[in-house]
Amino acid sequence: MGSIHSYYSPNDLYNRIIDGLNKLGKDLSKVTLDDLQPVDEFHIRGDTATKELIKLSGFTPDMQILDVGCGIGGSTRRLSHQTGCRVTGVDLSEEYVDTAELLTQLLNMQERVKFHAASALDLPFDDDSFDGAWSLQMNMNVEDKLSWLRETYRVLKPGARAVLYEVCGNKNTPPYFPVPWAQDSSMSFLIPPESFRDAITSAGFEIAVWNDKTDVAQQAFASVAEPVGEPVLPVLGVHMLVGNDIKTKAYNLHRNLDEERVSLIEAVAVKSNI
């Protein structure tokens, strides 16, 4: 847990993002969700996937949604912006949460979007608190998946839906490292899709939607080449979150997808009404 926490705790992140926005010539009084997208939508296919998941979710303006593993809040804010719902994000990294709060204030969304530093294994909320949940590529760093899913189940109201967009293992092992979510194998806990599905149902959920999106992920990374020499990085990008070796990590993810070492699953799980 300590190495994972350290991995997701970059120094002075908010100020570095602001510096990037300034270098791009952005007016900080008019910053938009799309301006931040290169750095704050840290999952496969970025905001394109987020928008698809929002449609899949069926979340409505009257709902209170929990984002488990929210990072710096990009998809948290986009979910609230597009649906009108209130969203509470939780993440293990205090640096991420502090940055999420400051970026949300920059966008003047703090009345509808809140954040807490907390473990997904011990959520600081009462039973039956939320109308829905949302988790985008967090499970890879969670060894005890059943406890995470049970905690998510616990805080949901009966009948609520949980949207999951997660990298899983695949037919071949081990994956190549480093990857965007882990510097090495000590931080990565991939299980095959069928085992992930079993964990979801063991936590009490019923599966309403189960889509294998591995082919779409492969297409997204098809043009990623092995980096050569010193990386040329954008002014604003996810390297700010997980290091300047991001191009090597993206290339390894490309190889892992193509060689059936990892997969990508999109699911909707429902808490029973009983």
C-alpha cells in the first residue's frame, strides 16, 4: 500500500498543472473541462470513454454518486457536468485529492463535486448513502478486490448501479512493466476477467452489463511505438501524474494488449432491492 501511495503522490501537482495551462495560453478564469482533459482523464481512451460510460450509467440529476479511485477528479467533474448529479470522489492519494479540490474550485464546480482522501477498502460513509457508484481503472492496484467491492456495495442504496471500467489480466502472463498504473509487479494485482466477474457477484452484485472492450483499447494504442532517446513530453499530460517514463508505460500497455496479457472490461453491477 505504501509503494502505491508513493507512486500516486507527485509533488506540487496543482501548481505544475497551472504552469502548463499558462504555457498553453489558457485564461485561468475561463478554464474548461476539455482544457484539463490531457492531464485529468487518466484512463484508457480518456474523455471519449468517460462520455460513453456516462451514457451507460443512466445517472440522473437527482442522484448522489460515489467515484471510487477518482484521481485528480477529471471524470468526476465530467460526470457531474454532463448529468447534473452530485458526485463525491475518494482516492488514496492526498496529493491527488488536494489537486482535485483546487481544480474543481478553478472550474467553479465545488458545490456539486466533493472529494475525500480515503481507502476504497474502508469508505468513510454510512450504509445505503449513494444512488450510484463509478470506478474507472482502479482495481489494478487493489489486491483485496472483494473487500473493495463489498465496501462499494455497502454504501450503495438498494437498486443502485455501479459502473466499472477496469483493466484485468488475460490469457498470458506476466505483463510487461512498467505500465501506467504500476512501476513493477509489486504494485499490480491483475486477475482474469472471469475472476473479476466472480468477485463482483460474490460481493452481492448482479451483473447487468458486461462488455469486453479489449479490442477498442488495442485500437487506441495501435500507433504507440517503442520510445527512443529522451522523451519529448507535452506541456500538460498524464506524465505529471505517474512520471516521465509514460511513453515506455504506454508502449508496454500496447504490447500487453496485443499479446493478450491484459484486457479491458466495462461493466454495470446492480445492488439488489432486497
